[in-house]
Amino acid sequence: MHRYLRAIGFSKKNRKEIQDIVLDCIQKHQRHGYTLIDDETMAAEFSREYADSMGLSVCGTFDQEDKFHLEYYFPYLDGTGVTSYEDISVEKHAGEDSYAGVCDDLKVGISVIFYVKNRIPYMKAQASGRLPIKGTSVTFSGLSIKGSVLIPLYKPENEQKTMNPFDANERAKLLAAAKNGDEEAIETLTLEDMDTYNIISKRIKNEDVYSIVDTSFMPYGVECDQYSVIGDIMAFRKVENHITGEEIYILTICCNDLTFDVAINIIDLFGEPQVGRRFKGVIWLQGNINYPDDEM
């Protein structure tokens, strides 16, 4: 997680300085959460913003003597809006007391795995036997330490219809039907993919791949919550880390019909972001699970 500290404006801090920032986060936290693990241990989480909508979360436990034991910390970005209303499943990481969420959103076509930012509400629900909770949603956000801005993709109206014979809603319905074993839906999707493959095979001989691929959302590397993305920039803003003075871009991107925010240090972004252009980069995907008010 430590390498993503530069995404929130800590690109030049050494280990000792980071330790001081962690201590500052614990002592001057703006948000906190607690829940009992057993009769002797209480899980705790402290969060503090160091730029607008982003900061550091420190996780650990309190023992019977009310002494705090640091376990780990991670940078975060608070996303805006709701990314998906699909059901979420959560699994605990093997190495530490953190959690991974899994969202099977049909718009993407794969199971999206993300790092759960708000683990305390989940742990409370788990301890009280209220899982699974219905009616949840998730707000995705991403941190990136290397990205670039691409020019917009030219989309002639007639070509757009050829490349995308079904709109997002129709395709989502077909995917849902195919998932339930509908042979007609499977055949329709297969024919659509074959047509798309034939069109791309012809164009790739004379065109660059980024002039053909509009957006993409693909797993990256061996870590399950990292993705290589290309998405349309819907909005952007610049914020400043009030300790280091480093500037960070927060980009709202639409990628495979998923809309979420991505934070990247200005020194790590190649190009000038503008609405309508595209962002290409590798992100660490985080998610805030939104529980119904009557459940939390």
C-alpha cells in the first residue's frame, strides 16, 4: 500500500516522516470507528484528510489496557455518487485484518474485486449476525501512480451503430439471461462478439489500438484489486496536499459504463486532462460499501 502514498501527495516523504504522519493521523483523526473482536480486543480505525476527499486511514487494535497496536495503514480517496447497485460479497485477506469486496456487475463482464475502505461497519454486521445485508451499493474510487491522457476517440454515427448494436441496458439484460442459461441470449451475445472481432481484425491492420478501443477495464498484474483502465474523463479538479503542497488531480472517469473517481499526483500524469479526453493508467481500486441507514 505504501507506494500509493504518492497518489495523495506524499511522494517525497521518507520512512521516518511517514511514521510521523501516521502518528499525526491517530492523534488528530477526523473520523474513527470501533468494534469488538472478542472480550479482550477491540478493532479501531482512524482517518484524517490531507487533501480534499483524500487522506490516510490507520488500522489496529486496542488491548485490555487500552493500548493501541498499529497493524497497517493505507491511503484513500472518497469517491462521489454510487458506482453499482449489484450485490456485494466480502472476504477477509489472509495476511492482515483487511477485506476484499467482490461485485459481479454485468456492465463490466467480470467479477470486480476491490479493497474495502470501510471495514468497521462490515465487521459490526458480521459480529451481530446481520449478514448478508440486502439493499447495499458500492462507491468505487481509485489511486494511480502512473497515467496518461489520451485524445478523444472519433466515433462516426454509422460506425458507432455497427460496433455497438446493443445499448448498455440491452446488453446487461442479455448477460443476465445468459448467466441464467438462456441459450438464445448466449447465441445473440456470441454473434455480437464475432461481429465485433471481425471489425476489429480489419481495422487493427491500419490503425492504432487506442483509436479502436474506447474504454477498457482489465485486471493488472498478480494483485486482484489492481486494474488497467481506459476511461472517458467526465469531470476533473485539482486539489492540494496541505502538508506537502503537492497537487493532485481527481478525475471522474466513465469506464465500461462504470463511473468512479481516480486520484493521481500531477507529477505522475502525462498530459493535460480535459473533459472529453480519456485517462489511461493502472489503478488500485477501492470501494466504500453503502449500507442502508436502517442497518447501520
